[in-house]
Amino acid sequence: MDGFYKVGVNKDNGYRLSFERGMMRRIQWHYVVLVLGVCLSIHLLGNLVVNNFHQRLNNMDMHKRSLGPKTPLIQNKNSVVSNQEILNSANYKSNSTKNIGILFYNKPSWMSFESTVIDSTRCPNLKQKCTIYTNNKNYERSKGVIFCGEKLPSKVPEKKKGQVWTFFSIESPFLFSVRPEWKDKFSWTMTYRRDSDFTYFYGKIQKREIPLSRNYPEVFKRKNKTVSWAVSNCNSFSKREEYVKKLQKYISVDEYGKCGKLKCGQRSAGVTDCHKKFAEEYKFYLAVENSICKDYTTEKLFNFFFYDLPMIPIINGPKNAREYIPNGTYINMLDYASPEELAKDLERIGSNETLYSEYLKEKDKYTGSRFRWEVALCPMCSRLQENSLTSSKIIPDISSWIWNDTCIRP
Ligand SMILES: *[C@@H]1O[C@H](CO)[C@@H](O)[C@H](O)[C@H]1NC(C)=O
Ligand SMILES: *[C@@H]1O[C@H](CO)[C@@H](O)[C@H](O)[C@H]1NC(C)=O
Ligand SMILES: *[C@@H]1O[C@H](CO)[C@@H](O)[C@H](O)[C@H]1NC(C)=O
Ligand SMILES: *[C@@H]1O[C@H](CO)[C@@H](O)[C@H](O)[C@H]1NC(C)=O
Ligand SMILES: *[C@@H]1O[C@H](CO)[C@@H](O)[C@H](O)[C@H]1NC(C)=O
């Protein structure tokens, strides 16, 4: 929830990565780096690093606890190989089999992404493997090149024959702009948008085979407060703070964090104890995004499903949220004519135990899963191996693609 605690705030243009989002990703990849590092260190330094090792393992454990289960690209020690091994195998195999290189050219700093090989053990149906590189010295041997569009280099590298370039971004278009020289360089996209060639989603909601069940009357009884909100970016593109100010005229909203009067605990990755406490005491939570853009929904909302929080989330859009968040599990500000109308409905739902519990029961039919890199890289690898692949399809203007009327400015 960028709302609560975040790092890297640039007050001028608002470019930032939310603390939690950044943390989660960082931890996901740190996990990989950690395991790698630990193996190597042990190998090289033996007992010298044992203490360090335990320390790291403890840290890792802590992260795992606070983040819940997740599946990094490299999942276990056995599948971790050193960069050198990867390079060797790539050099060797590239002459005999179709081992295709995919380079992440300007990997963002939060992504502690290591070079790795993906093959049929990680990507079902993949006929031949791909090597994922993060070092630009592999540029020439890479057929696929991924560029983080949020901070493209000022100099466009020379595109090699047959290369296919992918535009990557998971931030809303308000948070960055693309230099004109990059306008017509990309063939594919990898963004949070569901019409991207490869979608990097923040979360996906799935139906459970067996719904969760809880003591709903008890849950309701303990909730003696109305709306909570934890936020630290006090000036957003979505103008959520202005909306909330209006809403507060009609209903009580407790604001936690930097922009509010209330404080709750220490910052932490994942869902904080605060959020669990909110879920006990509050009926609603403002899971409102910094930007209102088609398909743009972050962990602010998905955390409710990852962690099964028994509370109704209120989102501030987008309009098409109903295409990927099940009806009856959340409330969308954009479905109301005014903050006053919303407040009335919150009053209606929050004061009727039967109705309120219907929302929680509906929500408990679902669970959420996080993005794993395989989801995007396996199909990318596969497409790069297609014989019919031509890199001639170019998106004429990547900025138009990014905007394309997908965002609203309140
Ligand atoms: C594989 O090809 C590279 C150049 O692409 C070459 O330097 C290397 O010697 C070749 N390896 C083998 C085993 O043929
Ligand atoms: C609400 O309930 C919590 C315990 O669940 C309690 O600590 C708190 O004092 C209550 N607040 C009000 C306003 O009754
Ligand atoms: C969505 O849920 C609301 C409230 O739970 C209900 O009134 C409405 O009819 C539902 N809409 C659809 C399309 O199912
Ligand atoms: C509470 O909600 C239930 C279910 O939607 C509805 O049948 C009932 O009439 C509501 N009660 C009141 C007092 O509005
Ligand atoms: C914008 O989106 C529409 C459909 O939503 C699509 O038909 C059109 O090609 C898109 N334009 C660009 C520049 O991507």
C-alpha cells in the first residue's frame, strides 16, 4: 500500500515506488540473490560465514512470514546456478540448440533479478529453453530485449537484426514519460494492462474450491469503527485526498500514516499488523490508488485477497475493475454520483449485519495470487522461438499506446 510507507518519493513529479510494492519485489529477488550468495559464500569461505548465514536465513524467514507464500522465479537452491555457469552453458548450447537469449537491459533497482535459464521444468510446454540475462554485455546474443520504460536511457542502442524489443512498466502513465527517440522502437509490451502482450499483474483473483468460513456475527460484533485509511503520499494524481476530505463530511474516516493524524506501529513489508488490526475494528478500508487508469489495481486491493482480510475494500476506480474483481466483494467510488452518495451507502451496508456479512462471505469465496516472472517470460521465450516470428511489427508510438485514453484526471 503505497499509502502507508514508501521510499524514493520525488516531490516534484511524484515518481516513486511504493515502499511495500518495492519491498515485496525486492524481497522476492533478494531471496534469490540471498540463496545464491549464501551458497557461494559457504563454498568459498566455509565456516567464516556461518554466523552471517544464520543471520541471513533469519532475515529471510522473517520476510517469508511477513509476505506469505510466494513463488520466485528461482524457487529452490537446486535450480540456482551461478552467472558463470549460465554464461558457459549459454555459449556452449547456443551453437547446437536454439537457446534464445532475453536481456533485461535496464532492470530497475528494486528488481534483484539474476540471470537464469528457463526451460520446460519451469515453463510447461516450452520446447526449448531461454536464457535470461541482466548484463548488457549479452546484448548482441539476445533476441529479446526488455527495457524498463520508466527510465529509458537517453541513448537508444543500435537494434540488432532480428531483435524484438519489449516495453516494460508497472507504474501508471502519470509517473513517467518516454523520450521521443524511443517512440517507435518497441514490438511488445509488458505492463499491468491486460491488453499487453505479456501482463505483469499485481494480483489475480481466483475462486476457491471451498470458501473460507468464519464466525461472521462475531466478526461483525467486533467492528466498532467505520472507515480506515493508511496513506503517506498526500498529493496524488487521482486526487484521492480531496475525495476523502469530502467523504469525511458525511462519515467518519480514520486516517493513519504521514497524511493523517493517527499512527499505527512500525513500517513493515507486506500487510502490517496495523492492517490486521484495521480488519478487526473497521468495516471498510480505503484501498485507493494514486492514479485512476484502466486495469491499474495494485496490492492495496489484492492484499485483501492475499491475506483474506475480513473487511470491505473501497477502491477509487478504475471503471473496469468489475472485469477482474468479483462483484459484491468491494465498493467502487466511481459507481457513486458523489461522496455523499457513497457515504449513504456505506452507512446502509455497515449498519446491516446481514448485508455486511454477505460482502464478507462473497469475498471469502475467492483468493488471490501474485505475479511470478514465469507468467510473462515463459510465453515470451516461446514466442521468440516461433519460426514465423518477425520483428517487423512495431508499435508506432509507444506513448500513445501507454495513454490511449486509459486514465482519468479527476
Ligand atoms: C559458439 O559460438 C561462439 C560465437 O557465437 C564461439 O565463440 C564459440 O567458440 C562457439 N562454441 C562452440 C563450442 O562451438
Ligand atoms: C473498539 O473495539 C476495540 C477492541 O476491539 C477497543 O479496543 C476500542 O476501545 C473500541 N472502540 C470504541 C470506540 O468503542
Ligand atoms: C453486484 O453486486 C451488487 C451488490 O452486492 C448487486 O446489487 C448487483 O446486482 C450485482 N451486479 C451484478 C452485475 O451481479
Ligand atoms: C439488511 O439486508 C438484508 C440483505 O440484503 C435485507 O434483506 C434486509 O431488509 C436489510 N435490513 C434492513 C433493516 O434494511
Ligand atoms: C487504443 O485502444 C483501442 C481499444 O481500446 C484500440 O483499438 C486502439 O488500437 C488503441 N490505440 C493504440 C494507439 O494503441
